Amino acid sequence: MANPSPRRTSHPGSRIMSVASYRPRTEVGNETVAALIDSSDEWIRRRCGIESRRHAAPDESLVMMGAAAASKALASAGIDPLDVSAVLVATMSHRGRATTVAPLVADALGATAAAAMDLGAACAGFPYALATADALVRSGAAGYVVVVGAERMTDIIDDHDRGTAFLFGDGAGAVVVGPAQTCEIGPVVWGADGSHSEVLRYDETGILRMAGPEVFRWATSVVPDVAKRALDAAGMSASDLAAFIPHQANLRITSVAAKALELGPHVQVATDIVTNGNTGAASIPQAMAALPDTSGPALLVGFGAGLSYAAQVVTLP
Ligand code: UT7
């Protein structure tokens, strides 16, 4: 190999340096959604805990929202966009398949030296991307990595579908990952079960269709199991946690998991879904950003279409 580029050095660990969120301007209450699906505010609150969600306006594209969250995260970490070596965007709602979102986000950030790629693991996408960023930084393949979760779920939801229209919302969240002397992003526990992919799938027109009760049953069994394995992998117990931040799929799934983990009252349990809905791959970083006064170890668990899941313990910035 002629004149190989000098390799970056590897690092003992990586850490989340900052977190930020972008919430679309338009707040949509349950009454508005319920009117289209013969539902009610009371039913929606009882079945999933949601009171309102955000819907993106035409100018609030995936790229715009992802770049807005990432830009805030970079500013808060004090990192120049020119020093970013990779931008990873987790999304399941990008409909313009001719291109990917990450290069456009990198361009909007001015991260002109960065590698950029999308990562498709649906609502598990953020912990998948975070594990990838951690590996890139520790190996020395990347210095600073921007990890974004961004969704315009309203682009892939049928607003007359009783099973999904009330559940999903739009938005973006982002973190900056950089080198550390210790492992502040713990070992990932991840996996997938494609044999049940039909319960959460795109139809022939690209609209997301969900067998809700089946997904609910799967989620309430897989989340506590994966969460416990991620704690074991990090050498921690639930009592060591400062926060539990699962994918904001349904408040009832969060409650079942929190109970199974026997979380003490000192553990902040993310409930961002109440005013943000289920924002797919964006929900974990958005929920993390909504806990600004919490520091210490947090357990993240993503799960969704694939079926895919991933969990890790991280130190909150
Ligand atoms: O983010 C990716 C992963 N996704 C998830 O984890 C979501 C998992 N699934 C869920 O969260 C829940 O299945 C939903 C919140 C989507 C639905 O709640 P559910 O308790 O599973 O409702 P269901 O589909 O079992 O329906 C219960 C009842 C039925 O009536 P009967 O048969 O008991 O008389 C439905 O016809 O509620 C009725 N129903 C509705 N009523 C008002 C179903 N959808 C609605 C609706 N409004 N939108």
C-alpha cells in the first residue's frame, strides 16, 4: 500500500459528551388524532400514556431536524464540525431511498471531513448506532462521532389507521461521542429475530403496519431480559442506576420493564412519550435530553421492527 494515511490511536473507552433534541413546532393533542380513528383522549391515555405528540411541518425535514439536534449537541460538547470523523443517522422513516440522510446532515453541519451513513434498525436504531460509534472511537477508526436519531413518522403512518395513528410522532435527538480513559458506553447486548418481522412491517406503499398486541407481548418479554443482560455486561445492578431510558414505545411497556427490574425510587424513569409520542429511533436521545438534571449511569433499551433490540449502560453527560 503506497503512502497509507496515518492511523488514529485507539482509546480505552468512549463517552457521550453531550445530548440535544429537536422537537417540531406543532403540538398535536389526542382529540385531533382521535377524530380520524373513532378513538378518544381517554382511550389513548389509558392504552399508551400519550397526551400529545409533535408533527413536523413541511420545512421540518428529517435532515433539518437531525442537523438541528446535532448542531446543538456539537455546540454543547464544544466540538468543531470540522473535527467530526463520522455522522451516523438512525432512522426508519426516510422515504427518499435514492440517497441517505447522514451525508445531508453532515453537509448541513459543515462536517466536511466526516464519513456519513444511515443505520436501519428501526426503534432499536439509536442504541445500535451508539454501539457502532463506541467501537469506531475505541478502535481509533474515528475521533468524534455524531449519532443522530431522526424520524418523520407521519410520512410512514396512515392517519386513519387505528393501530398506529395515535402512537407515533416526529422529531430528532443527537449525541456526540468522543474518546475517554474509561468505558462510559458499556458493552452492547443486541440481537434480532427476523422470523417475526411481519408484526411490524411496511406495506407495499411504504406505510408502517403494526400488529400492536403481538408487538406489545414481545416487547414486554424482551425488554426486561435484554435490560438485565446489559446490566450484567456492565457489571452493574439496577440499584446502581440513576436513570432508565427505554425506547418510548408505550408507557405501559416502560412500566412493566421498570417493575421487572425492581427499580428503586431514586431511578429516573423516562416518560417523554407523554408529551412527545413514540418517535422511533429518535425517542431515546430525545428522552435523554429531557432529563437534563440527571447524571450518572443510565440504562438504554431500544426495540422494534426487525424485530430488533439493543441495550447498553451509559454515563449521562
Ligand atoms: O415502537 C415500536 C414498537 N411498538 C410498540 O412497542 C407498540 C406495541 N403495542 C402497543 O403499544 C399497543 O398494542 C397499542 C397501544 C398499539 C394498542 O393497545 P392495545 O391495548 O394492544 O389495544 P388492542 O389493539 O388490543 O385493542 C383493544 C381494544 C379493542 O376493542 P375490543 O375488541 O376490546 O372491544 C380494539 O378494537 O381497543 C380497541 N381499539 C381502539 N379503541 C379506540 C383499538 N385501537 C383503538 C383506538 N381507539 N385507536
